[in-house]
Amino acid sequence: MKVANLLVAFALLALASSFVTAYDPSPLQDFCVGINDADAAVLVNGKLCKNPSFATIEDFTYSGFDVRGNTSNQLRAHVNLITADLMPGLNTLGVSLARIDFEPNGGLNPPHYHPRGSEVLLVLEGTLYAGFVTSNPDHRLFAKILKAGDFIAFPFGLVHFQMNVGKTPAVAIAALTSQNPGVNTVANAIFGAHWPINPEVLTTAFHLDKNIVEDLQTQNWVNPS
Ligand SMILES: *[C@@H]1O[C@H](CO)[C@@H](O)[C@H](O)[C@H]1NC(C)=O
């Protein structure tokens, strides 16, 4: 190959890789503390920036992760995810943090995925069975029982879960690679869609009787929060 051809190939490759970046973009400045201004005439991918000279340490700090979440719900777990909506200083920084509480003997953060982030989850207290499943066609399960001090990575966009398999409460802290990773709880999206998905779709897709599908669709699919 001639040098010129190589250069063209290299330039095309460089361009292509800049178009497929699947993560929050570089912030381009030290910070851009988010503000909510409904009257602003412009929309940005993220939030508008507060004038940096008005930024304070309060924009970059958050309190309350010492407090247990209220786990009185069907899943017997509670997720407290702090995104840029709740902590304006996270805007453009590409990170967010969650505290997750689990009741003993089965408290569950049900199968879900984050459409905009990878995750690492650290067990602070208790014992969690945690894992993720790879995408089509293999659907390989990677799962393990984790104890305090262990952490696990959940790759970008893959379905994952954690369940307390111990006899004591469990607590985990999760960091995600987006200021707004999003959460899609699989069962809730499928069976709790508004309006309901035509049962015939789910009957065939899930190999279930139509009456089971219709029963599932009438249930209350509360998101873990
Ligand atoms: C926890 O949540 C339940 C159900 O929403 C509610 O009835 C209860 O008052 C809450 N407990 C506390 C301590 O906030």
C-alpha cells in the first residue's frame, strides 16, 4: 500500500472512532454545574451550566449515604441513585453513585440494565449473589457470591442483578460511568408497560399461557427506588 493510501486509511479510522464513542463526552471545561432553567431558549445534551463563579462546594457534595433506605416494598430492597439531577456538580463529569440496601434472605435488586453506563458495585455489608448475562447469542451468566469488601463490574448495557443471600441486611455502593446512566428494569418494562403490550406478543416471546401474561400485566410493577 502506498503511504498516501495508508494515511487516508488512518484518517478514516480516526474519524470513525470519534463517531462511535459510547460514553459521556469530555466536559471541555473544569466543570459545568447543572441548572434547571425552563425558560432558557436553548437545549443542551445535559444541563445548562451555572456561571462558574457562582459554583460552591455544595454543588459537588451530597450527604445521606450513611442512612439505610426504606426497604418496605415487594423487592425488599432500596436503590438510591444520585445522578446529575440530584447533584448538579455531576453534570458533564460522567459519573454517578448509588447506595443499595437489601433485607436479609432474598432482598433483590431485580434484573435491569443501564442504557448509558458500566458499573462497579462494592459490598459494604452482608452477602450478595450478583451477576450479569452477556447479550445474544451466548447469554453467558457471570455470577458469584460476594461478601463485604468484594466488588463486581457490570459491563455497559448488560442485564445484571443482586440478591441478598445472607441472614443479615446487606449494603452496597455502586459507581456508574454516566451522570445519568438510566435504569431499565426488565420485568417492569415488559409486563408493566403503559399501555400494556399486546399479550400475544408476550405469550409467544416468553413461552407463557395468555392468562399468565394477562395476570402479570395487571400486577403492580414498582421500580426499585
Ligand atoms: C417505608 O415505606 C413504606 C411503604 O411506602 C411506608 O409505609 C413507611 O412509612 C416507610 N417507613 C419509613 C420509616 O419511612
